[in-house]
Amino acid sequence: MDILNKISPFFIDNNQDLLKNKRVILRVDYNVPIKDNKTVLDSTRIINSLKTINFLLEQNNDIILLTHLGRPKTEEDKQKYTTKIIYNFIKENNLFNSSNFEFIEDIDTQIEYKGKNIYLVENVRFFNGETKNDLELAKKYANLGDIFVNDAFGSLHRVHSSVAGISNYLPTYFGLLVKEEIINLYKLLNPKKPYLIILGGAKVSDKLNLINNLLNKCDKMIITGAACLTLYKFLNFNIGKSFFEEINVSNLINNSSIILPTEFITTDDINNPNNKFKKNIKEINDNDIIVDALINEEIKNVILSANTIFWNGPTGIFEKGYNQGSLEIIKTLAESNAFKVIGGGDTVNFINTVPEYKSKIDFISTGGGATLEFLEKETLDALEYILNVKSNI
């Protein structure tokens, strides 16, 4: 049975009668960017959780929110990554339609059911054993409520106590964000052909398994961004002082499905985006730093002829002003009639800088690493863990 059929019976909107007047533990992904230990820079993930939160409030449930934030390792990190920052942001902006919203620091707190109350628990990664799926910790989380709903798609590739372990102790369901992600990404597992994948970003090494797996499923793959420079370096092209990885990519070089950009933006000073030049890959000299990859006519035609497109990874260092290639891709995607999906944190961050094009994309995945892993494995580790637990109850 495929993953969509396995998970569908456990979506919350298919179990509405069971989710009334309860204390619902809701795992969300509020791993948002924070500035100066006090300001939420991007609230997209919080906004994305509101459909599920409002659904549960309509059923008169209390909601206990669990999330991680960053990767705290020291006591100092606890100032930087406390979810009290998120709590204050939500309260100041009145994002929740709740009569009462409280912060919980201690997971041994006893929460009495009141109806339509919301609680945000301290960062789950402050508690020992979270990332090891410690079941004693999971049981402590479970004691906070009556039902567990996982709506943290971006964390479903991690078998952690607050993501998966709780399912051993409570009835478990999946939220509306997870439903939206699975339904849309499932279409990429059974794509309408031709299927095109555009992969950018910096590193090839992180994505080798993914690339090899997806090459068996797609018709064409455009490798762009700094990732393509590793391939050009392997082919003995001069890439100047640009970033690359010393890895064997001979299997990619010899694959006729892979297309590489040929035109690039170069500079001799990354921090000066006004001092840049357009060059063909054959024109790069020893002092050049390649900061963006452009699309040529061949790439544009491949994009426009595809019926299904997945894009992960910008073409250049867009946060420093090198966004011409990414703009060329999004403008071409806007002309396409294909089913178009964008995934990955940096790609989503880029899309947020050009809101006029967001409506031209059929689905923007919140998952980052989880999105890529889902496309590679056609499932996710925590998802399988929870479904196996449920099948054994």
C-alpha cells in the first residue's frame, strides 16, 4: 500500500468526531529564524499551522503546542533558542483565536481541560533524550494531553520523542499541513511526464543519493547553483576561486538526463554585487568567483516543455544580491502550464522576496530536508514509525 493510502485514515478531518473537547498535543514546526534573541524574522511556519489550530479550536479542544527551535547545545543557547520568543511574538501579533494563551516551561505541569485554551511548551530540545526518541520523555509529553496530532511535516524525517515517540502512548493523527504536503508531494511520485527536476544550492555531496534516486524517476534534471561547479571542476573546467567539492561525480557527468547551465555571473568580491560580469563557463579565469548561474535557451525550452516540475535550491547567492538566475527560473515557471512544486528552505526564502510569482506555483513545500527525503524514499522515517505503532495497537 502506498503512503497516501496508509496515512489518509489518520488525517484529523477524517476523524472529527474523535477530536472534540480534548486536550490535544499538537507537534508543530516553529523552527523559525530569530534575530537578536527576541525577534521572529519569518512567521511563515506559524501561519502555516493556523489551519490545524483553528480546526481543533472549532471542536472545542485545548491545544498544547510542542516544537523545537534551533540546535541548542549549551546553557547559553537556551537564551537564544527559548520558545518564549515565539510565544511573545504570537501574543503581540494576536495570531491565535483563543481566549487564553499560556507558556509552559515545565513538562511536568498538570493541564486541566478548559476548552479553547492554547499552551506553548518550552523548546523540546531543551529536554534530555528528545533527539534520541527517549520513550520516558515521550511519556512525559503524553501526560500533558489526551490525543496527539502531528502537523510538523518538516520534522517527520526525524524519529524524535516529540515527533514520533508520543504515538506509543496516545491516539495519534496527522494535521492539515501534513495532509496538504503528502497529497501534493505524492503527485511528484507519480508525475505527469515529462518530469523535470531543478536542483541548485551549494553542495552535491549532501544530495548524491537523492540525485541518483531521482534520476530514475525524472526525464530531465537541471543541476544549477554552486552544485554544478563541482561537476564542471570534475570535467577540468576552470572555475576560478569558486566553491566546489572534491568528490567523484563521474556517474552524473555521463548521464544524458542532466543539463548544466553554461552562462554565469562572476565577481572578484562577493560583498560587492555591483561589480559583476556575465561569462560563459569557457571564459572563467583564475580570479573569478562564480556567484550565480543563468539559464540559456535550452534550459528555458526544457522548463516550458515539462508537465511536472520540482525546484529545490536557488541558482546563486541571492541573499547577497545575486539572484538573476533564480529570477529567470521563476519567470519561466510562471509561463509554464506544468504542475509546479518548490521545496527547500533557501528556495522558499527566495520566493518570499518575489511575492508576485508565488501564486504561479501550485505548491510550496514547508519541508526542507523532509521534502527531499520524501521524494527520495517515498515515505519519511517518523511517519513510518507512527504508522507501525498504530498498526500494532
